[in-house]
Amino acid sequence: MTSDLVTLVMAIFFLVVGIKSVNNPRRVQEIVVNFFSATSPTLAEHPFLKWVMSSTATVLVRLIGFLCLVNFTMLAYLLTVSQPPAPF
């Protein structure tokens, strides 16, 4: 029972991350840039932050979103298959 609850929580997490990443990858990129810029002022000039805002990174964020949705699908299937049969 506990493992089913953990699997359900993980599935919901992957669903939310997948939908956010696929629908709005620019917002995810802005969150990353804001986090690293606020963490250290020396990171504000780092080349990584410039790459994060590139179109290549946008495609990568969407790819990660699709993989999260695939993972959600597998976990949801696992939850439905692992249920014991109902007694008659």
C-alpha cells in the first residue's frame, strides 16, 4: 500500500513537470536563470546562463518534458496493473 502511494506521488510529480516543460519551456529557463543569478553574482556572467536561454536549451527542456510524460504513463500503467483482482 505504501509503495502504491509513493508511486502515485511520483507519477503526479512527473505529470506536472512534464506539462509545465512542454507547454512553457521559456518560463522554466527563466526560473533557472533567476535561481543562478540570485545565488551568486559571479554566475550571472557565466556562459551556461547564456546557453540556457538559447533555442537548443528550449528543445532540451521540451524533450525532458516529453520524457516526464512518458514516465508518468509508465507509472500510471504500473499502478493499474499492480492492483490485486477484486474478490467475488
